[in-house]
Amino acid sequence: MGHSLIHNLQANIVAVATIFAIQALPAVAQQAATGDVPIERQKILKDPGVFGVFTIFKLRHEWNNVPSAKRKDAAVEVKKLIEKHRDIVLVDLYLTRGLEANSDFFLRVNAYDLVKAQIFMREFRSTTIGKNADVFEALAGVTKPLNYITKDKSPELNAALGSTAYTGDAPRYAIVIPVKKNAEWWNLPAEQRLKEMEAHTAPTLPYLVNVKRKLYHSTGLDDTDFITYFETNDLVAFNNLLISLASVPENKYHVRWGNPTTLGAILSPENVIKALSE
Amino acid sequence: MGHSLIHNLQANIVAVATIFAIQALPAVAQQAATGDVPIERQKILKDPGVFGVFTIFKLRHEWNNVPSAKRKDAAVEVKKLIEKHRDIVLVDLYLTRGLEANSDFFLRVNAYDLVKAQIFMREFRSTTIGKNADVFEALAGVTKPLNYITKDKSPELNAALGSTAYTGDAPRYAIVIPVKKNAEWWNLPAEQRLKEMEAHTAPTLPYLVNVKRKLYHSTGLDDTDFITYFETNDLVAFNNLLISLASVPENKYHVRWGNPTTLGAILSPENVIKALSE
Amino acid sequence: MGHSLIHNLQANIVAVATIFAIQALPAVAQQAATGDVPIERQKILKDPGVFGVFTIFKLRHEWNNVPSAKRKDAAVEVKKLIEKHRDIVLVDLYLTRGLEANSDFFLRVNAYDLVKAQIFMREFRSTTIGKNADVFEALAGVTKPLNYITKDKSPELNAALGSTAYTGDAPRYAIVIPVKKNAEWWNLPAEQRLKEMEAHTAPTLPYLVNVKRKLYHSTGLDDTDFITYFETNDLVAFNNLLISLASVPENKYHVRWGNPTTLGAILSPENVIKALSE
Amino acid sequence: MGHSLIHNLQANIVAVATIFAIQALPAVAQQAATGDVPIERQKILKDPGVFGVFTIFKLRHEWNNVPSAKRKDAAVEVKKLIEKHRDIVLVDLYLTRGLEANSDFFLRVNAYDLVKAQIFMREFRSTTIGKNADVFEALAGVTKPLNYITKDKSPELNAALGSTAYTGDAPRYAIVIPVKKNAEWWNLPAEQRLKEMEAHTAPTLPYLVNVKRKLYHSTGLDDTDFITYFETNDLVAFNNLLISLASVPENKYHVRWGNPTTLGAILSPENVIKALSE
Amino acid sequence: MGHSLIHNLQANIVAVATIFAIQALPAVAQQAATGDVPIERQKILKDPGVFGVFTIFKLRHEWNNVPSAKRKDAAVEVKKLIEKHRDIVLVDLYLTRGLEANSDFFLRVNAYDLVKAQIFMREFRSTTIGKNADVFEALAGVTKPLNYITKDKSPELNAALGSTAYTGDAPRYAIVIPVKKNAEWWNLPAEQRLKEMEAHTAPTLPYLVNVKRKLYHSTGLDDTDFITYFETNDLVAFNNLLISLASVPENKYHVRWGNPTTLGAILSPENVIKALSE
């Protein structure tokens, strides 16, 4: 290993350390991560350093044999469980029955500490409906500060992202799409990746008014690099948005985009379980 | 991000907005989407902005143990359910038992509002036969105005498509084939895609007399870009049509074409369930 | 769309129409397709326009619990069902139990009308053994006149194919191998495909004496382009034949060749079911 | 089809016939194949023209509910079955429980006639343990004379293979690895394939002292080209051998190498079943 | 086979023998492998020539029906089994329920003799919880001396690896990621692979303080080349580490990296089973 290699290596270490420093969680999130403060919906959905656990369930056939009264109590049981843990996790449920082959509903659990999300999900698995459902897919990710379209690196796009508000009707649909990129992507120079992400971001701007988006990072935590989460009330606009995202060069680096794509109706947790208990 | 990139970006946004405007639903479809008007078969099968939900079912082994009388009532139960919802969904059933490994029947539900299709499918799942069947595949898509072979962009082909009527016997078979295209396709310039779609469309013209076709767009709604639906009474002609479609360059951009290909017999909903209840 | 494109398009339509004309069924097969004549084994196995439905079954564990007497009646039940439908379908059974992981037996049903094959297979599914077996794979195809190695296009090979008879012992084994080709294959010029098929056919000639072959076309009917069916009593010769077929350039265009490859013993339908009823 | 093509074709047929002649079974094996002589272990494991059927089983959960006494009788039942058929098949069992996810044990059945192996495996499926186990994988192949590293084509390597004996402890482990090669491999000129197989064979020589190997040919009989079978008592040496085999150009032609790789303990059939009956 | 080929061949054999010599186990490990000494945790986790068996379990639905008292005894039963075998295996358990779709817990068993690990795992399968769980994945590997980043070949990196200690909180999470490399990788010259592994190692240095790593070699033992095992208490750092590992050219040679990635909580064996028994 010659001098220039060692030099490159040291430069590399510094670069990695820098990246790490940039991506280290801000102090406020770290505090929140101690878990002693109650979960605020608006805050946890914006904070970096928040774990998101998506668990997609399919009811077992045995669910049909659970006595009707017990099935009906299931909604209250789930509601109480969510209340019990409202200090450590934020829980959302979505109804996929009638739209999907492999699932009937899914949960998104946000938590500052992954173990807390695990505790909630374990207890959910012991409820009446949890015991009568199989997990089709489970994905864990963590939120991070913006990586590419930052104020410094891409000021115009960053401003555009910040200045356009969702103005559609209350979203009735949520869509979850895992994304994994290939080795070529991750080996691109940072500037090239920035350029590609700008080309990815630009065509999404017109859809900010009717599609909400949120990103979780999953490399190493699961067999995906990202969990992308969308809410909308306009599925034709959403379809056009996804076609736009397919039509930029960044798409050539995808090895997973969906598989599964999961489309569900947004309802209160109680109403999701009620719909499944009829 | 330099000036030219910003310029490109703005052009891009305009272009996207234009595409979106073109693909926005005509006012009449939007009205229909309010759901207060009864579903007209001919109209909903031609309107853009209509959601199509395909659900492919395989009977569980337990179906054999359902008492014969109850099995026989299943056809009436399904017929009544369809009538109950005839104002919000158009429902077709197809019999695949005897032809397919993974299914016994499938449903196509057309609706102006996806939630309505979901409601119907959820209630279907609670019928006797729905409870005794597993979903093998579920695909959701939406109809859109013609994209490529329009009066403006490709007038001769557009005219040819419009002037050739189906003259075969009443179709006895329906075939559903999901289609997904790769990143290279979506990154082609619009003119190149138009050219490829013309080459795709031309060899299909001779088959318009004996194969009917219908297209649903699924990008982002499911792990496919399109759901292609065919009806025919001449399976040799259909086989030749599909070989023609395989033999044009556009086929090189497919990453999914089938998987599953589902071939079923066209029967009334009641007769499909009756055939499965024997 | 300029003049030359329109010209090409029209040429294309003519070409397609020509292909279609060539592949249209001869009148005699069309007559047979009316279904009023009894099925003649030798004829239906040679006619074009004949549908072949291959259904590969795996016995459910519950089969072990069916009372011995009822299991023993199963062979007679299947035999009677085949006799009942001998005017509309030709039925062969093969025993794979002991050789395959995913199946215990399979059926080949030949019929001039696909709906007739479906009717038979539906009734088979309602027999004792049909109710206690799961379908692992089902493939439908249709026979067509020779496409490449015709008297006109490749007279020497056509003659060689016609002049060499099977002289081996009665075949004890049947092998079914689905084949699907990629977009590059289907986009080759017809002359190039002819050349490749000649190179494919030549090395098979020495095996005509000990391996019988039959081809069904499946594009659009299933997720395969062809179903290739072989009978032999010499599995080493068959293995050498398949290595020969692997060793020509045409093999580079395969995206599916097997998956599954199914090897079964040729027995009378009654003896297949008897072997499974012990 | 021009003269030169016909000429090539005829040359091709001759070449194929020659290959076939070379690979035809020697008379002695053909005699053995009549099945009237008792199976000699050393002989059948060396003869060409011997069928090997590998069947990999996973116990069903129901096995736990079989009464202990009946479970204990299972070992004797299997032992008796093997004795009953000792004139037609050679049977080995291997214990994978504790090492593999998809299996608990596997059988290797060697027979001069494939139907005989099928008969044995069918009867095994009807034993107590056979009825309580699912087949995870079944692979059939046939032994052939050496193809590449023969006395004529590669005398030095052939001599080296012949002169090095296994000197390790009695092997406690067997490993089965299916291998399938791509179209590029099979289309290479024979001399090129010989060269690649020499490069494949050379690095294996140092491991002849502690790893035994055996090869079955499967093209057309199953979805693999080869079944490679190894015995060793030194798994680190075996791991190094497989890394050596991965590190030659021939590896670039593999489309299947494992999937599954199955590692089991070598025990007497009775002891394998006893271990599973505790 | 000409002179130069023979020469190359002989050189090759010498090279292979040399590699083998380097990778042969040091005497001390060989002694330990006799199994007569009690297992020391720190030692076995550092020794080369140690087998690691990872078995990932998913509870069967029937587990819910096991009487509560018996479920509660399961933790003690597992604890006793581990104590019984503490002279032959080191056993760790991890809780994945609530985080993963396909598993609820997994075991890592370290042993100097693979048969000992198999014996333990077979007995575990016969415990109450073992009988009520399915194996989702099982992977076996063996530890070896460092291959690339040795004192001789890469002294600076070797020193850096040796001088940086883990200083984070006690790890609460373990992650298991199987890795398989393609034929191109294994065919690279040794110097090129060394260079790539240096580029792979360098960016990991900053993470030594908060992520622990351990490597098992699996080529030929399973359908993977390596089992990589990580422990951490900082999942954001771990996510950044894995992104760093994705961003070096070596990643281009991966054909499997995960599938499955398994993330579990580190708890005592007793506490893992207790958590699953609630």
C-alpha cells in the first residue's frame, strides 16, 4: 500500500467523518430520544433521528371464526393499546383490504427509540387482531436531515420545496414504496448524485399541492435503502407524479422500487379495525 | 446549480404541468366521479378517470366442506351484492378454474372513485365464497385519455383505431396481462416513445376485428405500469396478436409482461359462482 | 407521421395479415373444432388448432386420511370421467411422484375448443383425487402448422424431419418443458430466426429415433411462449439431445427453459391414480 | 438454405452422432441396467449410466404428534424398505436437521433404471416418516464417462486425478450443490470448454486428499445441468476448495450454483431416522 | 495441453497449496476443536476455525394455543439446554419480533466442531418453543484468519483496525447480513482484491467506536459467501456505515447483500424467550 493510497485513505476517513458529522442528529432530537417527553404528532413527523416501522398485515382465515363480539371489541383494544403507549410511539393505521392481495391493513409506528417501536409492535401482535394476522412485510427506517436538496447545495430547489404547500382535500389514500439503489448509484461522485437528485426533485414540484411525501432511510436496517411514504386525495395526480419520477435518469439506478407498493385508505385506527371486524 | 440547470428545471416544470393539464380528467368524468349517478356500462368502460380493480381469487380447500346448500346460495348472494352496489361500481366476473394454477375466478370492478371499489371488494370478501377464497393478485389502475396515438400526434393510426370495429362472435375469453416498463423506456424522449408506440400499434390493427382491448394505468398504484385487458373469441388470433406485440422494439423495454397472465372464461357473475359451487 | 412511416405501416399491416393468413387453421381443423366428432387420438395429436392444457398436481397431505376404499375407487372415478368426455377431449396422465418435488402427477388434455378442456379439468377438480390435490402449474397452448422448417423455407431439414421414424422401445417417460424467448428473439428478422431454427433443428435429427417431440404455442395464453413435450425410453439420449439444444445460438434468446422441467412416467390414467392410491 | 449451410448441417449431424457415440453407455453398464443383478455399492458408485435421485425432505409439524412408539418404529420401517429393494437401488440418507432451514434429511438413491428409483421413492413416501415429510427439492441425474479430463484430451490432469487418493478421516459431512450453466457456456467451442475445465480441475487437485466428489448430469431431466456431490471431514478445506472453484473463469458461466446448497451429516439410514424420532 | 499450460497448472497448484497453508487453522484452534475444553466466550469469539450457525425462527400460530404455564416454562427449558451444552457450544439469542416480517427470534451458535452445533440445534428444535417455531433461514460459516488486511499485506489499515476500540454504550441491537460475491470478484487478481478490500475497510474505521463486527466464511457451506454480524447501540451510525460500504467499488461485485437483513434486540436467552411467552 503506497503513499498515495494511504493519502487517499486518510482523505477518505476525513470525508466519511465529515459526512457523519453532517448527519449526526441535532441536539434537540437527541433529547427527545430519551423518551421522557410525550409524542407530539407534528414534531415527530418533522424531526430527524426518528425511527419509522411499517408493518403490513394480512388477516388469517381464522379471523372469520373469532366470535363476532370479540371481533367487535378488537377496535377498542387497539385504541387502548395506542393510548397506553402514546408517550413513546405515534401510531397510524391504514386499510388495504379490498385493494391489495397480500395485506388487509398496515401500521406506521414513529418513535425516537427503535426499541420502543418494537415494544409497541410486540404488544400489538398479542391483541386479538394481532394474533389473527400474519406479517407480510416489515420495514424499519430512520429520518435524517435533507441530504441533497439543502439550502447550501441546491438553494433554488430547496426554496421551492419549502414554499409550496399542500392545498388539496384531506388525503384519503396513503402509499408506501420501498426504494433500493444499486452499487453504481452509491459509487457516483457526490456532485453527480446531487445533480441527479435535482433532476428527480424538479418534476415533483407541481405535485406538492396535491401529494405529501416523507422519507425514511433504511440501508443496513432492512433490505431496502429508503421507505417512501405518500399521502394524497388525487390518485391520478399521484400516478402522474410517479411517472415523472420514473422518467428521470435516477430511475436507472433503482434495483427495488415497490415490491411491494402498498396502497391503503387513511382512517382512524379504530375505524380500520372496525372495517375489518364487520 | 447554474443558470442553465435552473432554466432546464423551469422548462421541466412547465412541461410537467403541461402533461398534467393534458391528462387532467375532462369535466364530465369529474362529475361522474361524484358517484351520485347510476353506473352506465358503456359509458364507464369508455370514460377516462375510471378506476379498475382486478382481484384474482383461488378457492380455499375449505370450500369443499361448505354444505352444498350454502354453496348453491353463494351465486345469489353475489348477484345481490352486485345489485346493491350497482350505483357505485360495475362488476364483471370471469371463470379461470380448469385453466389456471393460481386462481379459480377473478373480478374486474370499475368505479369513478377508488374507495367505492374498495368498499365493494371488502363486502365481497365477507360473502360465503369470498370468505372461502384467497386473493392471489390484486391490481388497481385508472383509465386515461389516449397518450400517444391521438388525433394530433398520430392522425392516421388514430383514425385506423377508430374506424375498425370488432366483428367476431361474442367473446368467450378474457385475458389480463400486467405490463411494466424499465427506466430506459421512461427516459426516452417523448417523440421516440411516440414512434415506438406507433410501431407497437400498427401490427395490432388487423386484430381489431377479433380482439377487444382496454388499458388501465397503474404506475405508483401497484407494482406494474399498466393493466392490459383483452376479450376475444379467437385464441389463435389472440396468440398471433401477442406474438406481433412481442416482435416490435417496444418489447425490449418490458420488465414485466404477464406474471401473471390470466386467462378466464366470460360468464355472468351468477354463472361463474354457480360453476364453482357444483 | 411522415409518408415513409405510413408506407412502412401499411407494409407492416399487410405483412401481419399475411402471417395471420399462413397461420390460420386449415378448414379441416376448423370443422373438427365444432366438437361434434369423437376424438381420434392419432388425428388430434397431429392437427393444428388443437389446444393443449397441462395441469401439474401435488397431492395434499389430507389424501393420506381419505379412507383406503375411497382412495381405491378414485382410479375408476377418473377412468369414468375420461370416458364421459371422450368426445370432446383426449386425456393423458403421467406419474411424477418419486421424481419431482412439486408434483405427484400431471394431465395433458387435448381439445379442439379450449372451453371443453376447461370443462373437463373443472370436473376433474371435483373428483376425490382432484379435491385432494393442489395445482402446482397449469399451462395452455395451441398447436400450429410448422413455422420455420417448412417444405418451402427449409426443404432439406423438413424432409429429414419427415423421413426419420421413432424406432425405440415404447417410451416410459414424458418430459414437459416450457420455453419463453426474449424480446431480442422476437425482433430478429424472419430470415435470421429461420437460420437459428435450422441450427436448432439440425442436431436434433439423430435423436428422432429415440425421442418423440410435440409443440404447443402459448404466447399470450400463459407466461410462456411454448410448451415442449417429449416422450422417450432412453433418458441418456434425451439428456444428450437437450445438451445439443443448449449448444446452439438460439439458446441465448431463452428467458425460460423449464421452471418447471417435469419428468413423469407414462402409464394409463387408471394406473397413475392406482399408484397414488396405495 | 444454401449448399454451405447444408454442408455445415451434415457436418453437424455427424458431430452430434459422434458425441452421442462417445457418450453411449459401455456394454457392461447396459447389462447392469437390466436390473437382475444385486446392487454392489462400489460398482454402482463408479459406473456410468447410473441414475441418481436426490430427494430433500422437511418434516411436517404433524410429525411431533405421531405417538412416540410409532415414531421409534420409523427407523426400522425405513431400514426394512431399503433391504427389500437392495437388488434395485442403493440408498443413502443424510441428516440436515439443525443445519438447514428447508430440510431435515435427504436421500440419495442410485439405480441403473430410473423407474426403479421412482418405485423406491414412492414407497418411501408411504412410510410413517415419508407421510409426515414434505419434499423440498428433488433432483434426478445420470452418471456419464468423463467428458473433458480424459486420458486422451487432458492426459496429465487425468493422471493426477487418478493418482491422488482420499487420505482424510472418514467423512462426516456430505454436500449437494446443483450447477447450471448459461447458453454462452454451451455455445463455446469444445476446445475452449476443455481449456476452462482444465483450469477448473487444476486447483481441485490439492483437495483430493480430503474431499471426495461425484457428478450426475441433469440437463433436460431437471432444472439444473449437474448435481455435484461431495463428502468430507474437513469443512475448512472444503470451503477453500469451493473458493478455488469460484476463482476460475468457468464460474462466470454459472447461472445456478447451489440454490439450494445442502449440507448434511453422514449417518446410517437407521441413525438418521432415529435422530429425527427423538 | 501444451507445456505452458502445464506450467501454469503446476504454478496454480502451488499457489492453491500456499493459500491453503495460509488459511490452515493454527494449532491452538485445532486443539480447541477436539471439544474437550469448556467454551470460553471471549476466546471462541476470536479464534479462527470456529463454526457459526445462525438459525432464524418464526413462531407458528399454534404457539398462541400452548397453555400459558407451559409457555412460561419455555424460557427455563431453553436456559437449561444451553447450560447442558455449555462445554460444546456458545449460544446467543436475539429478539426480532416487532421488527421483522419473517422471524420472531434468532440464535447464533458458535462451536469448534460443526456436528456439536448441529446436536445443540436439533435439541433446541425439540423444546416447547422449538417445536412451535419454523426455521425461516439457517446459515453456517466458519471463522478464518484475516485474509486481506493483514500485518504483512496492509500494515497501516491493520494497525488502525487493531488500535480503535468500541467505546459506545452496550449494544442493544444485532444485525446479520449474508454477503455473496460474483464470479468477477473471485476471478480478480489477489492484488486487485486486496486493493478493493482496503477501499472497503478504510471508510469503516470511523465506525469502529460504535459498531462491532464479526465475519464467518460460508462458500460451499451455504448459498452465501459470508455471514456478516454487527452489534451496535447507534443505528444511525450503523446506517451511515452501511451506506459507506455501499459506496465503494467492491459493492459492484455483490450478488447478495442481505436477503434477509435481520435486525434484532440483544437480550439474554431467557429474556428473549420470556418476551415471546407473554
